[in-house]
Amino acid sequence: MSWVIGPVTYANDWSELGLLAEQYPGSPALVDTLPTPNGDSPDDEPGEAENGRLCLTPLICYARPDPRQELRLSRNGINIEAHLSPGVDDRLGAISEAILGSIDVQCVHRLRARIDQAAHPEAAEILGHALDLSTGPCSVAEIARRVDRTPRTLQRRCTILGTPSPKRLLSLAQIYTVQRLAEWSGQPYGGVAVALGHSHRSNYRRLAHGVFGQSPTEIEQCGGHEYVAETILRKVS
């Protein structure tokens, strides 16, 4: 998966991180903000210049929750997208999931805002869970669990709402995510799909063709992930 994310670059302080943020827009930043040995939170905070550079940088905090610090960051326009708890989320898989879920996340936020405006609230919730799960192996059963329904009841509810089936919504979310991350990273679609949990490159090609009647390359030529986003919006409006 490292070739999808790209090389790791280290920053010693907020100022260095701000400069890196300008060079690599949309790249997540894993920030170790553990309290100092005496139990206090770190004194260093991003300055005004760093705030401007970091406002579009998704931060992943590796630290015990500190609501006061997070509120200060939020007031300065700095977004915390994920938390990793020391001693709990130290697995490489958990770190990878947090990073993949945070890459270029402003793009996903914009789509979700448009979905919230266009779709029935229940449909927006279902699709939101599908987007959340699309950066790893996922299933309709997991979406159903998140909305406290059985898969069969979820299927019936989608029919009543006039939206595509849960399986089709999940497929659209997966295609959107693969296309978006492939375009962002400049890596082949098949490789990105495998990194996100598809068993083989050919399986993703079949998924794309089954939903759109087009190959991943043809989807890109039609507008890539933005084309997929417009299709999603039409399906749930």
C-alpha cells in the first residue's frame, strides 16, 4: 500500500509541516501529540502562517484525546480527521486504514455535502457509510449493522426510498474511491483497487464495467471520480 500513499516525509514542528502541506496538498499528516512526561499537553501550537497552510491538510492524531487542544485547532481551521489511540491502534492495519480514509478527504466532504442536500436523509446516511467503508474490504452486511437493520430490511428500505440497492450503492462508492485515489496518486487503478481490498485487478475492472459499462480508463476519460460523483448524485436525488 505504501506506493499508493507515497513516501513518508518527517516534520520536526508545525512550521515544517505547514511547508510540506503546501507541497503535497491533500496528503494526510500523522501528528504525535502525546502529552509531555508531566502529563501536560505540548505547548507548541501552529502559528497563523501554519494555520493557513494546514487548513486543507487532514490531520491524524496519535494521542489520547485532548478536547481543549482539538477545539483550539478547529477554531483555527485545522481539521482532525482521525484519531489513533496509543496502545490500541498501533497495528499497521489500523494506521493504514486511517491514512487511506484521510487522503484528499476534502473531496469526499464536498461530495457528502452535495448528497446531504440532494438525497433523502436515510439514503444519505446509507451512502455515507458506504463511502466510509470503501477504503477497505466491506460488505452490505456491515452497512446494515451500522444503520441497525438487517441486510434484507435495508434492501427493502432502499426500494421504498427509490434509491439503488445497498449493493449497488456500495459498488458506486468503491468505484468512486478507487478512481479518486488512483487519480490523486497517479497509480494504476488495478493496483489501487488491490490495496483497498479487491482480490485482483481484474475484479475491479469487472466491477467498473458491470456498474458503468465502461473500463476504469474510459471512466477517467469521462471525467474520472467527478463523473462517478455526478452519477451517484443522480441515482440518489
